[in-house]
Amino acid sequence: LLPIFAIACFIFIILIIYIHFCIEKPILLLNTRLEEVNIVHPLPPLALRSNDEIGELYKHFNKMEHRLQLAHKEQIDMIAAIAHDLKTPLTSINGFTELLATHKDLPETEKQEYYDLIQRKSGYMVELINDFSSFTKEKLELESMVAKPVKASKLFENIALEYEYELAGLDNELTCRHSFTENILLMVNEPMIRRVFGNLFSNAVRYG
């Protein structure tokens, strides 16, 4: 009986060691890592020590942590893009209001043009904020991205008029030339095209 008892004790000890090192310790390590998840300053992925269920658990945890990091980066990028898009019309509005405040002798027709431009820029900002709200509420409609036919000549003439005053206030002259005829249409999303040109002009003045 003693040899059988000794063998049983030996197997029992081996089983305890196996449970500790192969099950309990990896799970404790995973629990500790779950408490230390940091998407801003990520830690190295958990090392896979086996191909069993514990190994699969580690693999799923690493994938989950990677997805969290990607989601965080997408959030940061989106906020930076929205901030940049908001800064462009806001800079224009500040420039126009400063111009109106310092040049009180401007003709009424020119003043009205500046007021119209301020109103238009404010409208763009409202659109951007509404788009941002849609993203945060996960209700962004694809219909808001639909392209519509727009007269090419009128589109670019309006964009040129809009930024002609803005660039003139920064000692830059904008000259618009195009070869579009009245019947040429472009399939575009006009608000987004305006944002593109707003960013182009803004960056050209800032970094040119």
C-alpha cells in the first residue's frame, strides 16, 4: 500500500504544480493585465505560452487590446480633423469682424458682402458640428454624403468670391480663371468641396 500511496501523492503534487503554473498563474497574470490596460501608453502584448484554452484567451485579449488602441487613434484623428475644419471658418469670421471693426468707412455694399460671408461661414460651422454630433451618436446618414449636380462655373466663382476678401485681408490676391461653360455640371457634395478649398487656402496662407 505504501508504494501506491507514494505514487498517488507524487501524482497529486505534479497535478498541483501543473494547475499552478499552467492554469492559475496565467489567469492571475491575465487578471493583473486587465487592471493595467492602457490604450494611451500600451504595454507589450501578452506572450503566448501554450496552444490550449489559456493560450486562446491570451490571443483574444491581445486582439481586444489592439482594437481598443485602434479605436482610440481613430477618435483622436477624427477630433483633430474636426478641430482643423472648424478652425478654418472661425479664422475667417475673426478676420472679417476685425476688418469691419477697424474699417468703419467701408461702403455699405462691401459691408453687406462681409456680413453675408460671416453668415455663410457660420453656417459651415453649424454643419460641421451637426456632422460631429452624428458621428458621436452613431447616426451619420449616408444620404448626407450624396453628390448632387452643381454648375461648375458658379461653384468655383462663389468659392473664389468667398476667399477673395479673406486672402485680401492677409495681403494676398486671389485670381480665379476657369474654362467651364454654363452647361457643365459636376457631381459633388458641395459643402465638402467647400471645406476642401477652405483647407487648401488656409494651409497655403499658413505654410506657403
